[in-house]
Amino acid sequence: MIRKFGGAAGVESQPQGIDIGVGGGSNIKSIQRGVTQIHYSASSVEVTINSVDKTKSIIRLSQEGADGTSSGALPSTFIRGTFKTGEAKIVLDRPVSGGNANYSIYVYWEVIEFAFPVQSGVLTMGSNSANEYATITAINRNKSTLFFSYNTPNNAGSYFNPMNTFINGSLASDTLVYFGRKAAETSCSANIAWFVVEFK
């Protein structure tokens, strides 16, 4: 069964995608996607989606970069995506808004609903930490993958080394998810939203 939705002319930030059903052993039930602008005066935006089972769904993001110095542009560039509790919405958030149009960015998002439960969570990497771990229920790493997004608060309101804003993630073991960066950064923490998908 294949059903298309979205694509109405003149409607911004609408969900678009394909519902491919679960017949024939498919791992994916549906995919929604869209492009949403976060205005320079805003630190977050809520996007309405078609209803999904959030215990079986993930959010995948990519985005443009804001234009400016590291103290403002980098915290405005990195976007975290989470599901809003109790509503058919995703929340795209960053720690700060900007003072001019250079801080307006477009975020490209996908909501993928699987035919089976996924594991998910949020955590904070403190400004004095170079790594963090999340504990998960045991998986088979040979059949699993990690998705995550994050934002980077500028805790001191000052300049910081851009290399320390880039977070890497991996499945460190069957029960641990690892997140790390080049070095701890006293002016910059990270808020991370993660999803672990184990394919059947």
C-alpha cells in the first residue's frame, strides 16, 4: 500500500511524504518531510505533522548556518528536534535568537515512523565535559543505528572555539550510546536529542 500526502500549493511548513505501509516485511510505516524557517527573532518553532506513534518514530534534521561570530552564529545554527508531548508536532529549537536577518535559517526535517519501537532520550553535555553516555536497553549493534540532533548554548555569552561545538555520536556498546567532542568548552554546552533504531 502506497499513499502520498502533502504538497498542496501555497502552504508553508506542511508535512509531505509517503505512507508505504508495513506489508511485505517493511521496516518503515511512513515518512514525513518538510522545510521550516526559524526567524531570526525566534529561538524555536513548532511544526504540525500527521499523527505518528512517537515510541516508534525518529526526527532527522539538516539545516543552514547562521551568519556571524562564534558567540552568536554558532548557537543560532545548531538545531535540536524533539516531539512535543501530547501533540502531533515537532519542536525545532536553538538556545538563542539573533538580532538581524542573518540569524534566520531553514531547517530540513524528516519524521520517520517505523513498524517497531525505537529507543530515544535527551541529555545535556555540560560546558566542562568532553563526553557523555546514555544507557539503553541491550541491542544488536550489527542491526542498529543512531540518529541525533543538538543545539549549543553559549553559557558565558562570549567567544568560544568552533571545533568544540561539533558533537559526534556512536553506539559504544550494546547498552551505551556515546557522545563526544574535541575538548570541553567552558563557554559552550550541548543539548542532545537521540534515537536508536534496531532493525529487525
